Amino acid sequence: MSHTPKILLIYTGGTIGMIKDFETGALTNFNFDDLLKHIPELQLLDCAIETQSFPNPIDSSNMSPVYWADLATMIEDAYEDFDGFVVLHGSDTMSYTASALSFMLQNLAKPVIFTGSQLPIGDLRTDAKENLITSIQIAALKEKGRPKIAEVGLYFEYKLYRANRTTKITAEHFEAFASLNYPPLAESGVHLAINEAALLQPNRRKKLKVHKNLDSHIVLLKMFPGLDRDTVAHMFSFSKMKGLILETYGSGNVTSEDWFLELLKEVNQRNIPIVNVTQCSGGSVSMGLYETSVGLKKLGVISGKDITTEAALAKMMYLLGQEIPAENFKMFFETPLRGEMM
Ligand code: ASP
């Protein structure tokens, strides 16, 4: 017998629940119960909604792996009792958190939908209501008594994306996120159109496994014309560095000056994995296509393929936390684990 879907709504902070401070004029978080008063429509939805909130909701610029572990714990503790989860989160770092959760929640077979808004819920022109209401409807979707979506998604401005494929692209427009290398999982118009072929198919026989041990000792180096040897040498001398992500040009290219490859070689000799991701929003790394990436390929640099920087950071923190042997790191990183890369 089908029952009314039970949804857990988790509030972490962000614009959606913020209010203008009278003295400073800046947006700060307000009480979660006040937030719910602004959306009486929630009572009209055909699902049972329960709510939980971070004790002190945060602007997502203060997000960290410690909060990610708290969030994972909230979902883990409630996993058996709910059909789906909706996480309200600031948009600034939403793609990072949602990417991290996608790796932390192994064998996920229920929807975890991240959403937020560009304008507070109390604002007359707010985008919060549609984002929140449709997110809850998506989290409540069932087929043959089972959740329709079984992965971490991000819903914003009429589109549901695979969360670990997204990037925040604008601080102005309501359509704040893009997923240039993967199609939307669903689009909300007059009907909610699900892109069946794009959904992750879970292995329902396996139990949810939650990984909270993340290692964030990562250096992220964005290439730019003028980047000099001293700066790079200084960054690479960080003794606690466990992983290096290069944000390269185009299809994975870097300067072919000797000093750069020499410094990378030294990192390599320290058994520190080096991942190549492109600073383009769309497309993929393809080392060896140009002369300027041949050196990286020879060095055994890991290809981030079409992964976003947000997902690459999350995946590296997750894999470093797994303490897998250095010789297997490349193989694990280049394998899609949660649909985050081709
Ligand atoms: N600064 C806010 C945050 O990320 C912006 C937002 O919620 O959209 O928490």
C-alpha cells in the first residue's frame, strides 16, 4: 500500500531564510520556524514534511567539511524514516556541498535535493517558493512505490541537475546554476518532465554507507599568464599538501616552460596525486591533444576529464580520506563514482 511520502527538510542557512538587519542593512539568517510561516503553501503538498535546522544557520561562505559531516549525519540518522530529503543551502557554495555529499553518501537510493534562492523568502519577488515547493515535490516522486530520484540533485529555477555536475554561474539572475557537461535530470514547466535516461540507477541491495572522513589538505592552482616560478614553488612547498589540483587552460594545457614541469615532478616524487581539470565551464581535459599538455601526460597526471572543479575538490577530499594506496589513486579518480564525470 502506498503511503504519503515523508520528506525531511533540512535548513543549513543561506539567502532563502535571511532577513535584512535594520542597523547594517546586511542579510543575516533568521529563525527557521519564521521561514516556514512565509510558505503556508507547504501544507497543501501531498506529503508529510518534518524539519530540522543547523543550530546556528550559516551563510554558505562559511561552509566546511565539518558541516558536511554534520549534514551527512542528519541524513544518515533519518535515512530509514524518510522517503526523501530537501536541503536548504546558500547558493554560493551549494555545488561544493552537494558534490561532497554525493561522494559521502555511497549507495544512496533516495533523493537528496539541494535548493536555495537568490532572494529571501520574505521578498515579494522571491524565487524561493518555487524552488522549495518543486524540490519537495521532486523528493516525494515515486515509481512502483520506490523513490524516482536516487541521487544528490540540485534544483534551481525550473531545473533539476545532478548536483556534482553543477557550478554557480551568476550572482544576479535567478537561473544561478549551470551544468554544461550533463543534461538536466528534470525540467519543471506545466508538467514535471523527467529525463529518465539521465538518472543514476542505484543498487538497492546495497546499504547506505556514509563516509565522513574527508582530507582537505589540497592545493588548487589556477593557471594564468604571468604565474611565476616563485609563487608556484612557494605553494608546492606546503608540507601538509596531500593532493594538487591544476585548473588548466582549454583541454588541459599548461605553460611548457621547464620550471613548471620540474616543480610538478617534485610533487610527483612526494607521491602526491596531481589532477588536471579545465578552467573552462564546459568540455573535457584531453592530455596529449596539444604540445602544452604532453608533459603532464608523461608525468602520469590524473585526468579530471569533464569534472567540475567543485566535484574534483570533493572527490579528492573523499578519496584522500579513504587512504587508498598511492598507486591506485589515478585509477579511482578517473573512474566515475557518482556520475560526476564521463
Ligand atoms: N551568501 C549566500 C549564501 O551562500 C547567498 C545565497 O544564499 O544565495 O549563503
